[in-house]
Amino acid sequence: MPNLDFEGQNTLYATHGLHAFAAKCPPQLVRYGLRYYSKYGDVVVDPMMGSGTTIVESKLMGRNAIGYDLDPLSTLLAGVKSTEIQDEALASAAEQIIASARIDFELWCSYPDTPKLASRATPPDFRNRDYWFLPEVAAALSLLSYYISEADTTENVRHFCWIAFSSLILAKNSVANARDIVHSRHHHKHHDQAPDVITKFSQRITRMRKQMAEYRQLSKKHETIKTKVEKADARKLPLDDEQADLVFTSPPYVTALDYPRAHFLAIPWMYDVLGLELSDYIKQAPIYIGSERGSQPRTLEIDPELSKHSLSMDTLDKLTVKSTRHAKLLYRYMVDMHSSLNEMSRVLRTHKHIIIVVCPSHMRKVDVPTHDILVELGRDAGLKLKQKHTRTISKRKRILPYMKEAFGQRMSTEYVLVFQKR
Ligand SMILES: C[S@@+](CC[C@H](N)C(=O)[O-])C[C@H]1O[C@@H](n2cnc3c(N)ncnc32)[C@H](O)[C@@H]1O
């Protein structure tokens, strides 16, 4: 049994540390999967790529990679992390943006009503904006977002700057009045002094340029290897049959993590790059797999194809006794994962592998063995379980405080399932 804990290892090398993201996979785990279940030049697909760990590792190991995710911020982030961007272009765009934003900000501090400046420094309008952002912070973010949009540069460089921007808000030490927004429920944080947003942006860019330099250096020997990321739904992948040599993914857990909630404070400032209002972003939240949001059917009607799975049905029955609402959420998760497994199998070549990293959960004091449920559902997609490894999750890194209730004691064990397509 391989040791897949990777405790104490650096998980933030190359571009892996560009931006915080909840429930990231350790790159070493992806590396293990790629090493044993694919070869140089193969095509690897991650249908729920999150921050793009699979895509970055694939490039670094000489595998072509295609990644999908529903979340627009995730797609932007994975794209930046897996694209080699030259340093001169980054340095010159950042210099322009920082200098212009700084001049404007200093003027705004003394003369906030100067007509054109006032419009550049006016923040977007969204609910509770002034609760989450101090006026100085909001003005500086508005100016940065204005100058990032206007910078005379390439799309890749602009996207890199947007990720630097977003990393100021979605961070442990956020410039927003929020405590560790990515990893916990939103708690208000009081800043004794307004954070110096423009200096922080400049520091982020400097650090991120070094991370990008490391990525460029490590991918140098794999010039012909291609990566592609796209916004798409894992239940309906925009990919022809039998294109992949390996699928590697860590799907969301059932009812555990609400990505739109984790990202919502950055979205309103990024309309220019994401093309999405905050209200539309939040409206899409129920379609994320594992979401607790959205309406539920009046009664729980089981699809005959799923009703033959004894463990899945048993778990649903136990949960129905405790809470029909939770049983309906679990059922929706099963239906969604059933479709996703079918899609993963469809795009995979025969006899090739799918690696799924997943945690069991605990809902209303009922154990939900998600890993074994996925094995049952996978059979319908022609997937045979070949290996089942366990790993201990570093509590510090992977457990989100508000997930403890959902996962209870078992949260510390994660399963790495290796399927083979028959
Ligand atoms: C646990 S995260 C993946 C983390 C990733 N392995 C990493 O290292 O960053 C799960 C991802 O699934 C995405 N997701 C949820 N429902 C989806 C769907 N229907 N199609 C595609 N992606 C989806 C979420 O947006 C989230 O980014």
C-alpha cells in the first residue's frame, strides 16, 4: 500500500500556490496517479478541476491535460496556473497598473469628488458591500480593477493580474473585513487600519512572478505538451468519446462545500473578466454538485437504474428516517455523480483508468460511505474498482472548520479509488 499522506511536503511549488482554494488536492497525489496510470504524451482529463492541480501537474510531468469546472473563477485560476506567461510582459503590465492606481488613489484620498477619478474609484453595487469592505479598500480595489481592464497587454497577462487581484480578497488575511474567507463561514473581521491594497497587490504580483518563473522553468522540457481549460459541466462534457488516457478528479463532497459562498466577495469586482454579476453567480449555485441550495422535489422518487444499488438505497433509507431533506440532498448527489461517472467513462479509452479522491461523510449522524457508493454507481458506467487506497488528510490543511459537523471523526480518512474501464 503506497503512503499517500504526503505530510509535511511542500504543496505550493510552481504555480500551485498562486491563489487559495478550498479542498485542493495535494500535487503529490496527482503525481502518484499520473506516474502509475499514464505515460508521457498521454491525455489526462479532470472534469471538476477546481484550482487546476491536475492540469498543472500534468504539464510538469509531460501529459496533455484538459480540465473542466462549472465555476468561472476556478476556470480563470486553472488557466493562469497552467499557462507559461513570460516575465517581461508581466512586469511591464504590473508596473503600469500599480503606478496608475497609486496616483489615482493618492488623489482620491484628498479629492474624492474629482469627476473622472470618482467614477474610476466607485465600487460596484452589491448587498452588504460596506459591511465587507472599508471605503478606502473599496476605492483601491475599484482603481486596480479599472487599470487591469484597461492595461495595454495580452489576455494571459491580464488574467494573471486578475488572479493577483482576487487573491487579495480570497485569502486568509483578506483585504476585505472577512476572516479566512475561503476556508470557513464568513466571519466579520475588524481592521484597526485600512489595509494598503495597492502595496499588497504589488507584493502579490512580485511573489506570483517568482512562482510563475518556477512553473516556466519546470515545464521547459515539455514544450510540446498542451493544456486546455474550459467552463463546463461534468455531467455533460464537451468532449468526444474515448479521448482520455486517464481521468483524475476530486469531486465535491456531499453537502460540504459551497464554492459560490467561498468566492462571492471577489466576484462583483471581476465583472470585466468573468462577465457575470454577483446575483447571476449566486443563482447558479444550486447546479454545483453537492450543493445544499435550490428547491427540492416534494417526494423522493428513485430512478429504477439507481434503485438496484443496495448500499446506496440502504444509506438513503437510514437518512430518510432522520431527515427527508438530507435524504433528498444525498439522492441528488448520487444522481449527479452517476451522470458524472458515465461521462468520465464515455470520454475514457477502454482499459484505461479513472482515479477519484473522495471523503466519506456524516449527515444527521448517519455515516455516508461516499467512496463505496461511488463504486456501486461506477458499475453502471462499466467501471471496475481496481485499487482502493486510504490516506490521512492533514487536518490543518483540508478540514474546513464548518465541515466538522458534516464529517465527524471520519473526516481524517480520504479514499483514492482507482477504476478501470472494461
Ligand atoms: C474539491 S473541488 C476540486 C479541487 C481540485 N482537485 C483542486 O486541487 O483544486 C471540486 C470542484 O468541483 C466543481 N464542480 C461542482 N459541480 C460541478 C459540475 N457539475 N461540473 C464541473 N465541476 C463542478 C466545483 O466548482 C469545485 O471546483
